[in-house]
Amino acid sequence: MLDLEAIELIKQLKARYFRFLDTGDIDGLRTVFCDDAHAHFKGGDYDFELNGWAQLETFYKRAFKDESFGMHNGHHPEISVDGDQATGIWYLNDVFVHLKYNVTTMGSALYKDDYRKENGEWRIANTRYTRLWEEMHKRSEDIILKSRPIGKRLPD
């Protein structure tokens, strides 16, 4: 029988992950990962791994800031639960703006996650993605950026 409550809680966990990424909320990101979490990200010109929250935190602090930010959308989750362990596959569509290099990257990837329930809360124990496609565009001079990430703030 499907554990629909666990599946819903994991969907909400991943939704928070994407929101925390896009708002640069490092404290929030800390709440979605296990201390010993592992990540492996593979794209067009990168392939790297991070082990433990300290490495994840350093990466996210460098990647998401005033001059580099994005929009990450996770779709079509396939989640399987086995007690206090679970796995998930997510389809990612994203746009990432690099103001320092005047480039926008967009594409899609497949995330594969392992989740673990710790102290009654679901956390990401292992996350990895492989890009399906990725393209970079030089930002033209006629593009006007009207807003930047809002940080931890939510709309009223």
C-alpha cells in the first residue's frame, strides 16, 4: 500500500528545497538536508560531488547570491517509500542568471533523490542530477532586470 502521507511530506520537502534555492535561503536549505547528505551534479561542462552539510553550504553560498540566481521547478515526482527510507525522481526545468558573466543558462535535468526520516522529519540524504539539455545565452543590452531574489521574505 502507498504511504500517501510520506509521499506528500516528501513533495513538500522538495518544494521547500527549490524555494530555498531561489531565494538564497541558506538557513532554510539546512533544514532539508541530513548532516551527512551527499550531492552529485552533472551538466554540460561540470561534474562534481559534495559530501556533508559543510560542503553543501559552501557551494550554495557561492552559487546563489546577488549576481547569480535562478528559478528551479521540479515536476512529475515519482516517489517510493519503504519505512523511514524513500527515493524520488524529479524532472527539473530551470533558468539561471549569471550577471557577472552576462549569461543566462536554461535547461532541464532529472533529479534522483534518497530521503531519510530523522527525528520524525523527512530529509534529503542524497541528491543528484544529470542534465538532459542545457543552453547558455549571452544577455543582450536591451534586457532590463526589474527584480532580484527576495531572500527569505514571502509575499504578504
